Amino acid sequence: MNNRVVITGLGIWGCLGKNLDEVKESLYTGKSGIGMDMERKAWGYRSGLTGIVEAPQLKGLLDRRARVGLSEEAEYAYMATIEAMKNAKMEMDWVEKNEVGILYGNDSSAKAVSEAIDTIRAKKDTTLLGSGSIFQSMNCTVTMNLSTIFKLKGINFTISAACASGSHSIGLGYLMIKWGLQKHIICGGAQEVNPFAFGSFDGLSAFSIRENDPTKASRPFDRDRDGLVPSGGAATVILEDYESAVKRGAPILAEVIGYGFSSNGDHISNSNVDGQVRSLNMALDGAGIKAADIDYINAHATSTPGGDRTEAQAIDMVFGETRPLVSSTKSMTGHECWMAGASEIVYSMLMMQNNFVAPNINFENPDEASAKLNIATKTTEKNIDVFLSNSFGFGGTNSSLIVKKIK
Amino acid sequence: MTQEEIISKINEFLVEEFEVDAEKIIPTSNLRETLDLDSLDYVDLVVIIESNFGFKVVAEDFINIHTFQDFYDYVNRKVAEKATA
């Protein structure tokens, strides 16, 4: 089968805003969501920089039984998903009668795990963890909770693929629908934002230490970048088979036309041009389009010296002749890790829907590799018919998604 | 802690944590049915009792607790035992 796969709903909760409207405004104005968490400094972090994400207030929205199982990232995912389901016109009574699945990216639940172990050590009694701890602690915390809350009856599992988790969730959802195995899938990515989650990453000296100027710290592709800024939240992208979406009267927002993936077969943390180029070419080949057809690339670029250089080289190798506009929205959000691949589809969709390319803020001076790219340094009014979004993760996992406007 | 204080504290956390309407808490009413407790909720009840009264409930103790009054009496007895221990 070769079904068309469309996006019918979007939702987001993150450091640029708590809904699509707020996030669109932040993207358009180039507003940074980065600040300082002094608790991390007290914990011995090298960098206290982080995306600042508000905690949702769920009392009144969900009953106690549903709330106690939600980890921090699952709370974000719930908020993003109710927004996406609302604008996809997916009512609960319809969902209960149809086979709706969930494939969500998540690769840790460090806070829930750490707090549980602390309680066991202090109390010497596992019962005192309470009933919610297990459902908060597992990597599949988002999918197990949301599938229960929304009474989902389709495919149901979590994708753990480091910083490409969210992107692969959409890619796998795309394939499941394209091949006729599912008709409606809630995809997305979630990332916890707390001191438990990022200590080991901080320990690699991967984070920016430009603490005296937080909004300038994340500067992908800029010559003077000194590391990434960890961030998070959740983003939901609802995918549906085109015919089914039309039949139920869903809004058709765009079409997913390509998914490329690859593994570097190389270093555990260093990126690799060949692996990324294979992912990019696979996405283009699958979509049946040429490099010249891409109007905008939402880069993975996280603001690390090595990673950005590799991606700039890979993009130049594939798009060197056509030089589409490129920006890394991580310049505003920081690195949303497990969430990033999904949130960056949401950001790019907002740009496509509103005819602009969000700026790669803090890009002041190129280095040798980024000088070859056409980087959007300021908000650019532009019609986007087709965009590509890159996501790359530790272990050398690569994912590239291509989305096309519905005309 | 007096018996009245214990009852007041129990009712307070049942309203706060289990989100039951205060007017539905009647001593002769069935605890499980009123609070709509499932097996997972009993685990949370153990945690709440421990944090409020400092003793650990064993699962078997719940077998003989049917009404809110049974629950008050049980907690009252355990608190008294703890005080004299």
C-alpha cells in the first residue's frame, strides 16, 4: 500500500510558549526561551543554563488516578496532545470508537526514577513509593499514560532514539499509515526539564557556559558557539491517512512525504557526515523530489562546535547547489532532546502556515563550514511549500523528515 | 492527638488527595465505594497514612475496614498503640 499521510493536528508545551499561538509569536519575533536554573549550580553542574518550561496545572483537567502516573514529561505531553486533538477535531467519543494509535519519543524519566530510589533508600519500604511511581519511571511513561487517558486502541509504544526520538516517532507513524497498518496515530516527543535529567550530559562539558548572557548562549552555526543549552517540554503531531482524514472532516494541515534514516556506524557521541548525507538522500528519494524542491531546512544544529560543523558539511554536500534557507530553532529553544524532532516539525509547520522562516538567532559570524549555508539570520517572509527537518542523536541515529504543503 | 483531630485530619486528606466531596464522607458509608478505590489507590492510601500518622499499614489490615468509621477506629487504635509503644 502507498497511502498518503497527512498532518491533522499540532500541539506544543515548551519554553517558547504553552500553545501554538504563543510559540508562533516567539518564533516570529526571535524570542529566546533560555534562562538559568540556580539549583543546578548548587548540585555541581558546570552550566545552569536551561530552557524555562512552566509546569502545567492538571488538577481539574484530569482525575487523581490519571495524574499520579504522569511523569513531568508526560504532563507536558498531555498538554501538547489535548491541544493537538482539539485542533484535529478528534473528540473523545470518536476516539473511543476508532483505532487511534500513539508513537511518542522519550528516552528518560530520570526525575521519577531518582526520586523513587531516594525514597526506597530513606524509608526502606517500597510500598511507600505510592502507586504512580512505576508509571512515571518507565521510558514509555508518555505512551502508557496517554493511551490510557485517551482510551487509544491502535499501536502503542515509545521510541527511544536519543535526540532523534521525536523525529523517528513521526517517521515510524508515517510508515505505519503509508503501508496501511494504521489510519490515525498520535506522534510526538517529550523531554523532562530538571536537574536529575541532565547531570550526565553536563558532565561531558557539552553545555554552553555563557551563563552571564543566557539568551545568547545557544548559537548554532555561529563561530563562537561553546555548547548546547538543554531544554524540553513536549510536542504532538497527529498523523492520519489522507482518505480517512477527509472522510471524518479533519483539517488537513500538510502532507508528510519523506522519511530518511540511517546509523553512522561510528563514534557514540561524535556525528558523521556520511551518515547524515545518507539520511538526507533517503528522505529525498522516498519523497520523490530533488534537493531544489526544498524551500527550508530546520537544522538539528544544537550549538556544539563539532555537531554543527558536521551538519553544515552534510547539508552543503546535498544542498550546496540550491542553498535553501536554513535555521536552527534551537537558537531560541535550546536543545529539546527527545522532544526536538517533533517540536521542530511543529515549529516548521507554524512557519509554513504563516509564510515565514524563523531566525537562527545569535548567528553573528560563520565558521568555515556554516559560511557555505544560507542561514536565516532574521525573520524572513517566505512561502514554504516543502520543508525538511533533521534530527541526529547519540549512537549515530539520524532522521530526516520532509513535509509538503497541501494545495 | 485526639480522636476528633484524627478524624478531621483523615477527612482533610481524603478531600484533598482523593478528591471526594466532603459531604459524602459519612461514618456509616462504605469507604471503598465512596472513594471508588481500586487496588492501586490502596497503595496511595498506605503512603498518605504513613506521612500523616507515621505508621505503616499492612495490606491485610484493610480487610476489616468497610466504613469510614472502621477506618477512623483503625487509625485511632494504631496511633494510640504507637503512643504507648
